Amino acid sequence: MDVNNLRVMSVKTTFRKETTIPLVLSSITLTCAYCNKKVTGDAVRKKFDDKDYFFCCHTCQDEFEKKYMKLLVKA
């Protein structure tokens, strides 16, 4: 068996886990874990204790994290 064509490609980009999820072209509807509003645009995802939470913005994510940490300290 002879090789007629050979293509060599180098991969220069690395996989990066995104913290936002684009919902514009999706039929998925998410509710913010902090303010309970419908998430429009890109959702922000954060994992707490191996569970994914979704937020409408980084401000809600930060406020949720503060509240979450306070509850952990009290436990």
C-alpha cells in the first residue's frame, strides 16, 4: 500500500474551559441562581461543591459566592 497524500497539521490552540455559556442561539432557558431572573445573553457558570450554578452576570455570581461562603462558615 502506497501513501499518495500526507497532510501534517499542527494544533496551536489549547482547550480552555469557559465560564460563560452562550444562550443566544439555544432553546435552553436558565434562571439565575442568585436573583432568579431569566438569563439572557451569556450565562455565567460557577461550580460549588461539585454542583454547577448559573448566573445572569458576574455580579450575581459574586454575591451568591459571598452568601454561600457565609453559610459554609456557619455550618
